[in-house]
Amino acid sequence: MCVSTTRIPRYEGDVSDDQGEEHPLARWLNEQPETRTKPRIRRQGGQRFAFYGRMSTVERQDRVTSHNWQLDCATELVSGHGTIVAEYFDVGCSRRRSWHRRPQSAALLAALGDPLRGFDAIVVGEYERAFSGTQLLALMPLLEQHQVQLWLPETDGPVDRSKPTHQALIMLLGVQSKREVQRSRHRVITAMRTQAREQGRYLGGRPPYGYQLVDAGPHPNAAHARWGRRLQRLEPDPATAAHVRRMFAQRLAGNSLASIARALNDDAVACPSTVDPTRNHHRTGERWTLRTVAAILANPRYTGRQVWNRQGTDVGTIDGPGARGTLRWNHTRDWVISKQRAHIALVHHGRGGLDTARSR
């Protein structure tokens, strides 16, 4: 940044004392040199850059702020070398997703093969906003194939794999990025485990059929509370709780899953996908099935206890092109169950086993 020192133009405002003399503040201002930043001169021509940026969440991040600071870093990096002519910005994407699985980065990769793509190089505002683990190492051959440079602030310009220092830096950045993801994930999981076990806190997801979500007060975290986030808890749904009690009572009486499902359909009882289609978009149809009945009867949250970590995601090779996380059921020993009842139970453990809970 070039800095020049010039005199401030004499202050001509009406700042005087009662005797009409120049005020000491005005005199001081007129005596000060000005530190002025010369405007950047954008070089005509030069390289054409496509900017790429990313933010992880929509609820907890300001899109405008995140986009602008990354773009500012990228613009400063390429200043004097060219102009940013295109922007690709992913919102709500984890850095663990490969570039092929993020909407905007996938569009950027698709444009590489277009001879009329309009850009010569790609620039990012920060390595960790764009890459994780070995993603960049896997991406570089494709960029080199299409003769597209990648500019990083960490390399102070284009990445050159022929330079040992750049190779070492890329590997180091990848390891650091992956480590940060793992540490963050460990902290979040540990906190959620404690909140579920010790506090019985509702941690999100679809409310079980028979329950509805109600407000449970302000969020205990001051920052989250300032953002307007509030706690929620489960409460029996007047329209569906009785059907859950009926299912448990019929099962305890020795009825089969098929007979329970058939009875519900015969009585035109609305199934979960009908009652709440938005939260049950993964289910289709308007009839009860054996699988739906079995899932309800196997859900321990109907006992009033909060249960977390019943399901997990196998990320596997999530960094690879086209990879997808797969939901799986965790072993019961890995479930986190609240020490105390967190909401009104629809069934409870009696001496003879599960009993339907009385309505309250």
C-alpha cells in the first residue's frame, strides 16, 4: 500500500472563540499532515478471475458479511494482476463436501471445459473457506488440464505444484483444515451429549408422531439468545397422542404389527406423512405400514426421556466426487438418554413392562 503525506486543506469552518479568534482545535487541525491512501489503479486487461467463496450455515452466519470479506481478500490478492469477472458462492455447504457436490463449485468446475467461460484463473479469499483435507490436491490436475490457475492468499498468488514450498504448504493447510473440522465436531458432539443426558434438552430433528414442539424459553447461551434463538420441548399433540397410546396398548395386548396398521387404516387415522408432510418428506403414501408402526413402538422417547444419537452418518469418502453420507442406526450402547424425564410420557415402564400413560 502506497502512502503519501500532504497538507490538509486549510479548515475554513466557523470554529472560533468568543473574541472571534481561531479556535485551538481548528488551529491544530490546520497544522496536521494528512495520511492519504492513494487509490488503487486497476490495470487494464490482465487476467480474468472467477471468485469462489463458501459459508457453512444460513442460520448462524451473515451471508453478506461472509461473502464480502472473502471477496475483499480475493480482490486485494489479484489487484494489479487482473479483474474478478465472475462469482461463485456456496451457502449452507460443509467444507467436507467435495467441489463436485457443492452447487456453486460444481457449476464452476463445469465451466472449466467451456472455451467461452470468460475467466482464466480462480481466486479464493481463504483456503479453509474453499478446501478441506486433500481436496485441493485432488482438484489441481483438473485445473492444470484446463490451464486454469488457482490463486490463494496463503501462497500470495497462483499455486505452483512444481515448487516444493507450495507442495508442503498445501499439505500443511489440508491437515490443519481437517484437524479444525475434527476438533469442532468433537466439541459439538460432546456438548450435545451433555445437553441431552444432563438437561434433557431437545436438540432438533422431527418431533415423534404424537408430539408437537412448544416454546421452552430463551436460549441459555447469551449469543444465541441475542440472535433470537429459543429452546423447544416436546408436548403431547392433542390430535395424535391418543393414537400412540392405542398402538402401545394393542401391542401389549398381543396384537401383531400388521393388525395394528390395518386397524389404523380402517379407522382412517392420519399417518405421520399426512399429519406433517413437511417434516416427513422422506415418507410417501397416506396409509400406515408395518415399518411405520414398528418405528413408533421402538422409539424410547415415548417414555418421556430425551434420547439422542440413535442415528449417525457414515461420511466415508465424503471428500470424493459424488460421495454421499449414509444414515445408519447406532448401537443402543451409543444412545444418549436423559437422566430425568424431559417431557410428558405417552407410555411408561410398569412392573409388567410398558404401559400406556394416562392423559394429563
